[in-house]
Amino acid sequence: MEMRGADEEKLFSPSAARNAAAITNVLGPVLKPAACVLEIGSGTGEHGEAVCGLRPDIQWVPSDPDEVSRRSQAARAGEIEGLQAPLDLDVSVPGWTHGLPKHDVLVCCNVIHISPWAVAEGLARGAADILEQEGRVFLYGPFLEGAKTAPSNLEFDASLKSRHPDWGVRALEDVISLFARNGFQLENRIDMPANNLALIFSRTAT
Ligand SMILES: C[S@@+](CC[C@H](N)C(=O)[O-])C[C@H]1O[C@@H](n2cnc3c(N)ncnc32)[C@H](O)[C@@H]1O
């Protein structure tokens, strides 16, 4: 649940406030000096703000198909070094990368479970287009891992499906297969607080 700030444009998400430091810690080492980052489904824009706060050398472009979210991201953009104006990107639209420059890292937190699978497919396909050869994909969120799945993630999956039949916590193996079909391998998997994972994908060696 997102809350409105005093300036009526900036949104604040309690979960983003809780996980921003943990995400910044694991994402920081993935970002080479002066890295160009594109974030998909940036929501309130707090993750970009947190990372840019520690890494003034990088350029971080937030995005979202939702206009209210983009206004929140735009309100943050002017306030911190490196945080750029948001783009209107819907990764389920074929060719969403058209006209965009290459980036070093594609970041996507808490999006692919709360949208249809076509969004994950568009994300992986777009990553292949938009990333530099040495680029990385950084995915964060809950995942299903068979019998190892945390009960809280099973409950979350059921509640997402009750809200929309095409939503749901994704199986880690399906996400790894999807990125493999698009030329990426899982380079690192990091256990995060509250039964979330951070996944880092790099291009499969050819
Ligand atoms: C649960 S919020 C996560 C926001 C933020 N990344 C975070 O972790 O706090 C999901 C976001 O995904 C965005 N989204 C939904 N469908 C999308 C799509 N097809 N392409 C890009 N973003 C999408 C929503 O507008 C929303 O801002």
C-alpha cells in the first residue's frame, strides 16, 4: 500500500522503505563506476533514490506505465544527483526498448508477480535488446521454490491469484528458464529479508 506525501506528488511505500537498504547493499557491488541503470516498474521511486544517495556516480532512470507513480518518481528526480526523469514504459508492449540507449543494469523489483506472465516475458526479451554485452539484470521479489517455499509466499501467491487470475508468485525455475531462453544465466542468488530473493543475471557466454 502506497501513501501520499505532503507535497501531493511523492508517494511512500512502507515496504520500499523497509527493503531499500537491503536492496542497495546487494545492488551496489553490481554497479560499475558511472553505471547507467534502467528501472522497470519503479512505483514510488524510492529504490532509485536510495541507491543514488549512496552512489552519486551512477545514472538511474526510473519508469512506470502508471502516471501517478511517474509523478512520484519525477518529484524525487530533481532532488538527488544521478536520479533521472521517469520514462513511460510498459514492458508487456512488444518493442518497448525501441529508441532507448543501451544500459549497464536493468533493475526490476516486485513487478513480475503482480502482473501477468507476459510482463516477465517482455522484461526478459527487452533485457536482451537494451543491455550492454557485459550488462546485468537485477530482479527482486518473492519466488516459489517447490517444497522449500516459505509459507508466507504461498499465502501471498493465493492472495495475488484471488485478486487477478494472471498474477502470482513465480516459480524460480520458470524465471531462470525464461531468462535462459533470452540469453541470460543466473550469476548470483541472494537470500533477502522477508523470504525475498535478489537474482542477478548476466549474458550466457557464447
Ligand atoms: C508492487 S509495485 C512495485 C514498485 C517498486 N518497484 C517497489 O518495489 O516498491 C509494481 C509496479 O509495477 C508496475 N507495472 C505493472 N505492470 C507493468 C508493466 N507491464 N510494465 C512495467 N511496469 C509495470 C506498476 O505500475 C507498479 O508501479
